[in-house]
Amino acid sequence: MIIKDVLQQVESIDARLCELKGDRTAGALAEVSRLQRRRAELLAGCIRLKAEDKVFLARHPRRPKIDDYIAALFTNFFEQRGDRQCKEDASILGGIALYKGQPVTVIGHRKGSDLAGNMKYNFGMPGPEGYRKALRLMKQADKFGRPIITFIDTPGAYPGMEAEERGQGEAIARNLAEMSQLTVPVIAVVTGEGSSGGALALGVANHILMLENAVYSVLSPEGFASILWKDASRSGEACEIMKLTAQDLLKFGVAEEVVPEPLGGAQLDPNALFASLDAALEKNLTALRRMNGAALQAQRYKKFRQIGQ
């Protein structure tokens, strides 16, 4: 895996550059210049990454999370909680916000930035209550004419026995059916790892945008390798076969646009990513706002019927 080694070297350089910050001696300035050149050379090798490298970046622990996107792109976010049936599922974050001064509903998978955060948010794996909460907010948005923007980043829906007992499969299936009938614009943004029905439950959208190093697949490469070859260690080989990268999915018509990331991944320069995503969201939302409810339903239906043809 190329990118892992590159990022380790870049992190070491960044740490040294941080130590030299403020030092204006001739020796320090010369070292800073040398380190910056080396950093640029390393990242220049990240232009053509393998699918396995993109999976690594999609799962990077410092990759921006939904909280970061909300803070950077929206204002006046008001979180809404609970599925009104069982409980609150913190692995789905949703609410109302303003985008460019216009009200929208924002919903997405939520992961933590450390072990404690991941435990709190169940590693971004929602149970049925999370999907029912998401659907409640989407139906509310449909009622009041608010566009819906979803952020997808999950290894899949939670597969535990208690989730199945409370209707995990039914909750996901209902989301798919109900989202297909929404009369407001729906934009889904795959920001990291989008796996299985856990991702698709927020992905029945008019337009799907994928970050350059995001992946979107029927299951994880490890799961694919385990099923096909009974050997999870062949996940790197599976990454190539599965055609799960943003570039593959753009070619197949699953995604409408690939949003560029900084060389080496979004975690190295989140502000540059936010600017690129902001431009893509504004362009796609402007186009979809010109369509009425029936046209949005028809476009969404046609999009998914044409996939794979």
C-alpha cells in the first residue's frame, strides 16, 4: 500500500515543520525549504492511487466527519433527535440548517475521532432507530419543501441481534421506498466509506456526489474476500475487482460528480476540500431546485433504473 507509507513520512515532516515554526535562523529556514520540497515530492506520487489506497484514505481516522461538514458549510444548524418509537441513535446526526441562507435538512452517519467517540457513535453503524430518525426528518423536509442533503460514511448498518430484533432490515427497506417518492431535491455526498444497505438507506438521491477518495460498495473488501475466497487477507485484490472508487462509480452512472480532494487525502487540508464541496453542492442544488416534485421523482426513478444498463 503506497499511501500509508507516504502519509507516515508526511506526518513526520509536518511534525518537524511545526517544531521549526517561528525559528528565523538561516539553518532553520534552509531546513524548512528542504522539508517543504520533500513533502511536495511525496504527495506528487499520490496522483494515481490504487483502489486499496483509496479505501485506506476513506477510512482514515482524521478524515473530516459530518460535524466538520456542518460547521464548514451550513449555519444555524438545529439538531433533531429520536425516532419517536424507541430511542435516540447517536450514529445518525440530523437536523435543519441554512445553506446560503436557504433552509435545508442535513442528515448523515456520525463517527468519532477517537475510541471513546467511536464507542459513543457505534463506529458509524446505525441501528433501526437511526434510520427511522433519518426517515422522520426526510418526511418533515418533504412536508415543508426543504431540500435534503445526506452525508454517507459508514462500514454498514449495525448487524447485532438486538438491531435485527427491532427491525433493522425493515427500517432500511422503508427508507429506500420512501426516499424514492420524495418531492424535494435530494443530494447524497459519499464522504468516506459507503458500504452495504447501511449506506444505501441514505443514498436514494437525485444526485450522488463522491469525494475523490471515497468508496461506495455492496460490502467491505474484507467481507468480499471472505465470501469469495474464504480469505480476508486478499482484501487488496478485492478492492480492484469491486470497482468501488468514485472514478469507477462516475463511469457507471451511480455518481454524478467527483469532488476533488487535496493530494494525500482530505485530512491534510480540510478547508480546501470544504471549498470544493461547497461549489459542487451549490451547483447541483441550483439545478435540482428548478425541477418540480413530479420531475424530481421521475429523475430519481430513471437514475436508479439505468444503473448497470
